[in-house]
Amino acid sequence: MAINNLVKRIQDIMRNDAGVDGDAQRISQMTWMFFLKVYDSKEEEWEMLDENYKSLIPDELKWRNWAVDDHSNNVITGDTLLNFINNTLFPFFKGREIELNYKKYRLEISQNTPLKQRIVQYVFEDASNYMKDGVLLRQVINVINEVDFSEYKERHEFGNIYETILKSLQSAGNAGEFYTPRAVTDFMVKMINPKLGESVADFACGTGGFLTSTLKYLEPQRKSEEDVDKYNNTVYGIEKKPLPYLLCITNMLLHDVDEPKIYHMNSLEKNVRDYKENDKFDIILMNPPYGGSEKDIIKNNFPAELRSSETADLFIDVIMYRLKKNGRAAVIIPDGFLFGEDNAKVAIKTKLLNEFNLHTIIRMPHSVFAPYTSITTNILFFENTHPTEETWIYRMDMPEGYKNFSKTKPIMLEHFNPVIEWRINREEIVIDTFPKAKKYTKKELEDKHYNLDLCGYPHEEDEILDPHDLIKEFREKRAAYNAEMEETLDKILELLDEDN
């Protein structure tokens, strides 16, 4: 199936609908419909495997009974379809009482309801139907019905739709907050090398890139029913925003995780000192959102010395509190974390090196996240085993023949091959008197006041950016500077309060 073409056909139909404004709404619109079709396919599977399975969805509201066009005159369309979706379907999934054929129904959810059934209400909490033309809506539904989710090959090929959807979000503003190139997630999972039975978490999971890369990596390890159970219980995710949360839930169902432990909440809203052993994980893989700032009520969830105005810093705190003993983590972090010397950043890096083994930092070239952001990023690899003794820093250079990564020339997994080969037999590398790979002792890093901005890019050429990219880069840098300024002002106010 040509997934790219399918998404484009749906978007072209939606562009003719006056109710859908922009790519973000188009993606949101198609996503809840894809979810319902995927979920209906899974329910058919559960009904076949378990004769005691009882759906919470009335027959009239199941996708197979209202959305599928059997080419008879009974298919609903136009105003009838709009009225059904707006006044019956959505109210039911949002937990309100409805009436069907003189009988009243309500989606009955309790703590005892299996997770795979509770998620239906969760995903519709923030979903909306934007389309106003029932005929166009019927056309979209008919295109979606061309995908057969009962077929294993089509179900897994459909996973590629997320790349297509996210590329379509470029003009929708801050899409980069929940997208990490698949090559990067696959590389990090390969380096962490998860095993069946280990728990894997992402506390800002977006559409589930790290989680699906993990599941793909673990698939060959499934040999028995016990292995399947372990596989289904491997991943755990938290996502704050409704659209990526819905995409992630659907993504998990497509990967045969029938009860996805994906939660719609803010990972920073819980006091880190309240975490118990059963809140911790063997592996944590993350690309935390950065450039944002959090309110004081959020920062109060962290010890005073670790409170930062930068969101990414707070996620590093969360990771340190939620990584099991002997657990391992791989985290993407912006350059600002490496060279930042404000009190909070230094305290976070001090804790990281004193309590964890920060054994490797991979410095990634610019434009890895193009076209979403031009911020330069790094991957921290650390373990909850013992204090850091030495840290290897490796500079990953741009592949030969590339000046920049782009939408048409994205980063690929093979571009990480030099890193993978270097990791087998680590050695220091110097090119034109500049270190490309170097080992630093903990004492050396302490003497540098925990400035980890080492093995950098000495010969970077100035890049002439498109005006829109220049504005985006300026806004990102301004947000980072504002966060630093807030941190400084907070410290000044603390000192003034002490003097008084």
C-alpha cells in the first residue's frame, strides 16, 4: 500500500471542507478516525480469541457497522452522518448518556475496566470533529477503509504513516516537540540493547517513536506465549499533548500491544521525592522537550538545588529519580545543557556524575532534526550502577557529501555506523589538532566546572537559512535565553529575600 499517497488523498479531500483549518486540524481529524478503525479491528480479534470478551461499545457505534460502505443504499452520509458523529458518537465516547433505538447507553468505565477498554474514553477526551461537510467526511472514511488492519503486513506497514503525518505537520507550529527521526530512535535502542522482560519508559513519548523502535527491536526475541506477555508489558509512556497521545495509543495497538500503558498527563506534575521502587524502570529512552519554561508550582516538585527554568533539565531530574538500580538510559539533550553553568544545571550535572555512570556522550551534527529545529543536540548514555569514573565524548561528523540534513535528505541509521564501530574499541581520535573522540576523567570534568561542551565542531561553516527557519531558530534561542534569565532572576530574588 502507498501510505504516503493515502494520507495525501485524505488531506486533499479535507482541504475542501470549510471546517478544517490547517494541517494540525487535518491530522487531528484523520487520527481519531484511524484510531476507531484500528480499535474496531482489534476488538474483532479479541472477540474471536476470547468468547467471554464483551465490548463496551454498542453495535450501532462500532466502526464496522456505521463507517464501512457496503455499496448499498444504507450507508449514511451528508447531514445524517454529521449529526450521528457530532450528537451520538462523540458524546458517547466522551462519557455522556445517549439514546439509540429508544434505549439509553453510556460508556461505563471504572478502575476495574481493563486498560484496553478504558483507553477509548482517554483518547476522546480532547478529540474533536472539525469537518462540516458530511459528503466529504464520507469520502475520507471510505479512503481510510481501504486499509485492512486484519492483515499483518498492512497493519505494520501502516506504522509508516506516522512519519508521513508528522512531515505534514511542519506548517502546524511546534510539531518538533514530539518527533524524533526514526534513525535516531533506532540507533539509541540498538546501543541500549533491551531484553525481553526489561521495562522501557519514555516520560514525554510523543507519538511513541522510542517505544515502537524498542518493540521492533524485541520482536525477534518472542519465542513463546510467555515471551509475548513480556513483550506486551515492556513499554510505558506519558504524553502531555492530546494529538501525539492519540497517535501513540494507535501506534501501540498496531504493534500488537493490546493494553498500552500510555498515559495522558504531565510527567513533571508529580513530586520526584514521592517515587517508589515500583515507579522505576530498567531502561529510559527520551528526547525531552526543551526551550520551554515551567511554572513555580511545577518546579516545586524538585529539590531546591535541582529546580531549573528549562524543561529539559527537569526531565533529567525525573529520569535520575525513576531509573532502577543497574538501569540504563539514553537521553537527547541540547547543547545548552552541556555548557550551561547556572546553579541548577551544575547541580544536575553534579548529581548525574556523582550518582550515575555517565559513560558516553555522542555529539550529533547540526540539522539532525531538520526541518523542525536547528538546535544542536547530543545523546547522553548513563547507568545507575556507580559514580562516573570516566566519560567518553565522541563527535559524530556530517556524512560525506552532506552539508545539511533536510526533509529530502534526512539522517539515516547507516549514518551512525562510524559511531557503532568506534564504540566496539573506543579510542581517542584527533583530527587537525581537534579532538573528535576523547576520554575525560571525572576529576577533569569537575575542574571544568562540569562544562561538558567538549569535542565540538571546530570547522563549522555559517549556514544560510531560509527566512522562516531563521525566525524559528531565533524563537528557540530566545526561549532558551529567557529560561536562563528566569533562573538568574530567581536566584537574585532569593538573595534579596535572604538579605531582608
